[in-house]
Amino acid sequence: MKIAVASDNGITLTGHVGKCEMFIVFEVIKNDILNVERRLNTFTMHKTGNRHNCDENQAMYKHSGIIKGLKDCNYLFCSSGGHGLIYDLILSGVRTILTEEIEAEKAIKLFLENKLESDPNKKCKGHHHL
């Protein structure tokens, strides 16, 4: 299983997934972290400069970059997210976990122990999303 964590510094979680600097990708087998990869965020709309340039009927297209960038991941951890992104990720097989936990590795370990507190109703605080 692979778990991506939206981060600005490679250590902690960040809120706005589209604007994060990178994704820390943890490869986990049998509750052990085997590998940690840092993927620079070169594929979200905000990082490519194509911010919200399509209408509501093209919502999935708006998130196609992040869907491709995280296609091998099972989960995405962040502190908040827009409804459209979360829905599109679910459709592509990536479940989003919204949490207040700050440290990425601690969040992964808590998740593996079924102790990570998450709030599926958290909304992106920065601006409106679909």
C-alpha cells in the first residue's frame, strides 16, 4: 500500500493540496514503512498555472494532474481538501484522509494502528471548490 501526504517541507502535513510543494509517499507492507519517496508537486492545477480553467461539467479534468501524479497511491493525507478533489480522487481509487495530525510519519503510524483521528467533513479553508 502507498500513502501520499501533502506537504510543504517534506516533514509535516499541509492543508491546500493543490498548492503543496510536494507529496511524501510512504510505501507500507504489513504495517511497516518500507520506503519513503518525496515527489515534487509539478502536476496540480495550481502548480501548472491552469487554475480552474474549466466548467463544472469538466470537474474530473480539473484534477487529472493530481490523479495521474498519485495514481499508484491508495490514500492521500492532508489537513483539508475541496469536495471536488476528494470526490475525484475517490473515483480514481485514492481515499483522502483529512486530519489535524501535523507530523507526516506520525500520521502514518497512527493510521496503521487505527488510532489516527480524521474528520471527513473538513473543507478547504482557502477558497470555494466544487
